[in-house]
Amino acid sequence: MQPFKMAEPELIAGGQYIDKRGMIKFVNDFSLEEIKRFYIIKPSTQQPVRAWQGHEKESKFFYCLRGSFAVALVLIDNWDKPSDKLEPNMFYLRAEESKILTIPLGYANGFKALNEQSELLVFSDKTVEESIRDDYRYDSEKWINWNRL
């Protein structure tokens, strides 16, 4: 029996098409087959940081609708007491770039809007009830100094 292999975060590239009628943005390689819900996050200003929240059994997918975001991901080593020495992976999402960031199960994420009026579309493969039972929260400054972004 082979051990379970943890999925890695990835950016799924999309594109856009512009003609006289307007613009279409797309990410055709992103499948909605497993998606159970979505929501939009619009921070009140650039200052609030939403960090750290993680899920042992839930995957999420981020798409920037407006503005830009710095997103950090950490693979959790121990859900009850994760190491302070974990190294975050940084990603930047911009509305001008039609990309979806996959956040596999097992990761905690944190993010900060880099522009006023930024909006983030979030897809989840779990229901709200499933997500609540699998919700882990950690101090926002645990792995990164967000003021440096």
C-alpha cells in the first residue's frame, strides 16, 4: 500500500479574450466538479489580514476578482500545535491575471489585500457544516510579518 501523497498548491492559468463586445476572462482547466459552495471576500481596507485558517480535510480555490492579494500557504505538521518554524509559500493574485490558486487540504492560509476595493472569490469542496467541523485558526503573525508586504 502506497502512502498518501499530499497535493501541492498550484496556480491554474487562464486567460482572457477581448473584442469590440467586451472581455471574457476564463480558467478552462479548473473543474467545478467537486465544488460545493463559493463566497466572495471584500476586505474593508488594505490593512486587515485574514490569517491563519486551515483545514485538514477541505480544499479551497482562490480567484482574484478585483485588485490584488498576497496569499501565504503553510503545510501544517501538527494541527494542535504546529511548529513555529514552518516556511510559508507566497503567491500573488491579480485581477488582471486570470489564475486560480489551489489550496489543497492540509494547508493553512493567510492573505492580505494589496489594493483598495480588492475582492477574492473562494471556492470550497466542503459544505459549511463540514468546514466548521474542520476549522483550525492560528495567530496572524505566527509565520509571517504581514506589515512587510
